[in-house]
Amino acid sequence: MTGTPITQGEGMVEFSEAIVAFGAIYDGNIVIDDEAELYNLCIGDNGRPLTEEDLDKMFEEYKDTHENEDIMNEYEYYMKNRPHVVILGAGASCAAIPNGDKNGKKISAMSEFIEKLGLTSILSKISIHTSSDNLEDIYMEIAERSQEEGECREVKEELEKIIWEYMSNYELPDPPTIYDFLVLSLTEKDLIVTFNWDPLLVQAICRVQQYTENIPQVAFLHGNVAVGFCEDDNIMGNVGMLCRCRKVLKPMKLLFPVKKKDYNSEIAIRKSWKTLNNALEKAYMITIFGYSVPKSDVEAVSMMKKAWGSVSDRNLEEIEIIDIRKEDDVINSWSQFIHTHHYSYHTDFFDSTLARCPRRTCEATFDRLMNCMWLDGSKGFKESMSFFDIENYLCDLIEEEENAKGKKIVLSNPYH
């Protein structure tokens, strides 16, 4: 070329009067693909001379190929930057402190609550009709009767107070727990939602922020004893903290197990559900951890299904389930979310994508399923890791995330 030097663009690169290849110029540097074909300017098919029209056609075909590559690159970026939504049930908190909390206090199943909390004397004040020993069933009965019976109303209020105090006293052990690993396995594009009242997840969030601020969003679908809210400024935070308006954040209301829960009257809970619905609509992956869909949560699952949409429209998305129940029972519980075989089942958190491919769960899943890459199962989080080990393991990934801020970059996948 003659005249003003070209610094950007695509074209033909001449090696000699007879030999050319298609290439591009980036910031003044000529770049030619390793697989680029060399062409003889004079000779075409069957030895005939190439015309100017032949060369133009070849160049248009070359551009079409590269435009398709750009479309694929855009698609890959979009898929890998979709949210990974994690839904937590009571089983997740049980897995987080299998040997009890810092003081040896264990999480109880609903069927063990009555004895664990010493509720027998309180419940003896009224006649319970249900034969179940599950607190959920008993509370549902009391809640229904409390609308007409004063004694039931008093027992209901007393139960709620004791449950709140009991839950508030949980404290994470000093070593890393599954909740610490979980929070650090995701980034700010992702979302953790929990049905649990206990403060363990909130405590994990607070202590891992010393390693990175790039952590997932979080929503509390049934309230949480550690979370406060300011209605004036629409701000969530730890209970007792000061809002920017200088008012103390008031505790969230807890939604107790009743058949018909009110998800709209409490602003903080309504906001949590809106966050979940928005994330589910865009999600590439869902992980369901220790959530067995109790019968009092039928409405909640229906709301999630509405946001997720038809499984026929989710033929690329993946569902991951971590649960100690039998696989058939678990899959049956979530069949309305699963497109054919697009799911994985684990009984251990450390076998999940969250633990095996921390901070790159969507990247690794897309590469495995769409780019047909084998993943290395030996990498990722290990149960024996200390916080020092975790920090060392994640430092390069976190640094890459910091450098990519504000840029349209596909993050690396170190797990293949």
C-alpha cells in the first residue's frame, strides 16, 4: 500500500508478486493466522488466471468466516457471564457445621427441634391435634388455630421468640467451613439464596471479605436472624449496624412454616424474592444444596419455577444438586426444573462444580459442555484446606478478576 500507513484492518498481505495470504493489522502489527493459506495471485482453480473479482470473492468469504468467529466469541462471553444461582436449605447448614458450631451446638432438623429447644412444656399448654413430632407440622396447626384461639396465639408468639433466640446464638467454627468455600467459589455476577434462619452464611460472608470484595449477591427468602433492613433507604446489612441515615438496621422478619406465606408484606423479603427471580431468568446454572422442598414451601417452589420458565426453553442450562437423599427422590423433587439429562447429583459439596472449579463455575461448565474440553478433577477446593491455603489458591484468579474489571474479557478456565 502507498500513502498514509494503515494501523488497523484486514486485507491481503503480499509476500512477493505471486504469493499472498489473508491477514490483519492490529496497532500497526501485521498478524497472520498459523493456519492461513498461501495463494498464488496468478493461478486459480484448474490453472486459470485469477481475476480481480475472484480475489474480491475470496476476501468476502474470509471476512464471513471471521464474522462468524466474532459471533461465537460474543456468545461464549455471554454464556460464561450469566449468573450461577445457589439455593440453600437446612441441609447446607448441617453440612457447614457437621460437628457443631464453635461451641459444639448442632443444627437440628425440624423433627428434632421440639426436644432440642425444650418446647415440650410450652406445647403442653394447648392440645395438639397432629400426631407429627415435626415442628413445621405443629407450627402450621398452631398458626391456623391462633387466629381464633387466644391460647394458641400466645404459644405461637412464645415459640417464635425462643426459635429466634436459639438461632441467633450459632457461631461458625474458626477453621474454614463449607459456607466459607461456597462464598469464595462464586463472584458478584452470581447469587446465593437461602431459606435458613441461622446466621452462619452471613458470618462466612463477613470473614471472607478480607480476601476479596468480589463475592456473590445474597438473598434471604424466609428472613434471617443476622440480617437487618432499613425501609427508608432500602438497605440490608448486619443487624444492629447503622444505616447511612444513622438509624439502626432493624431485624428482618422471619417467615415461619405455614401453608400460605406472605412474601409481599415484608419489604426485605419481597426484595429478596425479586433478586432471585431476576437471577433465575438469566441463570446458566442452578445448584440446589440441602433443600428438600418441605410441604410448607410449595408456593415458594412455584414462584421459582415461574421465573425459571419452561424446561423446553432451558436446553443449555445445567442443574446441580447436592443432597444426601437418594438420587431418584432428589431428581423427582426438582424434575420440573431439569431439561432431560442436564443435571448432576452429588452427596458431597467437594464433588460439586462449586468446589472443583471455584470462581470459574460457568466458564468451566461451558468449556466442558460446549467447547468439549476435559476438566481436571484433581484441582479446586479440598476439605483439608486452611484459610492460608485458600488464599494462596485463589490469589491468581482474584488478581485476574481485578484486572478484567470494566473490560469485556472472558476469564480464564484453569480447570482443564
